[in-house]
Amino acid sequence: MIATLLVLAAIFARLSLLAFGGGNSVLPEMQREVVDVHHWMTATDFTSLFALAQAAPGPNMMVTSLIGYRVAGVWGALVATLGIILPSSILTIGTVSFWHRFRDRPWRRHVQAGLVPVTVGLIAATAAVIVVSADSNFLFAAVTAAVTATLLTTKLHPLWLLGAGAGIGVLTGFF
């Protein structure tokens, strides 16, 4: 159990320091670690935990707590949560005055501009990983495409789409 907790701490601490653009940017690597490397769950299980975390109110990295809980119970949830929060928080607190002091320097703007496409790429990879795991049949793929198109072309609130997805699941017996 201790060894598993140490592995969880190491994985999430490393992911914490890579999470440029928010926690969702490291989801592909998170899935690779917990599904492919450590075999703690299937890709479908991972996607289900991600969907549950996204549907629940609260921070978008609640999935780490759910993964930790799934792997090692309450202690796993605590270790995974602290692992994803503490390293980046300590780094941020340690560098914020330095970053602020050089706010008008051209190199700082260049660093930020260079991180934007990387962040977009990481988030796009997250979407691809989740789509591949979640869209296991034509109906789910069609729902994903319809939700994507709706969100890109309308101002419809996402809660309506979540409700519609739940309704489709109930009606088709997949829920």
C-alpha cells in the first residue's frame, strides 16, 4: 500500500509541474500512467471517472482524487490530490515575485507567447484521448460530434447538453 501511495504521489507531482493551461492539459499523460503503465484501470474506467469529475461541481482536477480513491482508497485520494496541487502551488508562490518584477521585459512576453500553442496542443490531445475512450459506438460518436458542433455554433448552456446526454443514455439503455 505504501509503495502504491508513493507511486501516486510521484505521478501526480510530476503532472502538477506539467499542467500548463490547467489540469486538463495533462490528462493524456495521466491516462497513459494509470491505464497503460500501471494498469490500475481501463481506458473506459478512466473516461468514466473524468466524466464524473467534470459533471460534478468543483475544481476540474477532481479526477485526480477519484483516481487516487480508485487505486488506494481514501489515502490514495488524499495523496493524489496533494500531489497535483502542492508542487505547482509551491512553484507558483516561489516565482510570482520574479515573474512580476520582469512583467515589462520582452523575453517574458515571448515565453508566454510560446506557451500558448503548447497549451492548446495539450488540451487538444486531451480531447482526442477522451473521444477515443468514450466514443465506443456510432451513437456516442454522433453525440460527441453534435455537442461539439452545438457548443461551437451556439450560446447554449452546457448544462442543457449534459441533460440531453443523460437522457440519451437512459433512453438507449446505456446509462
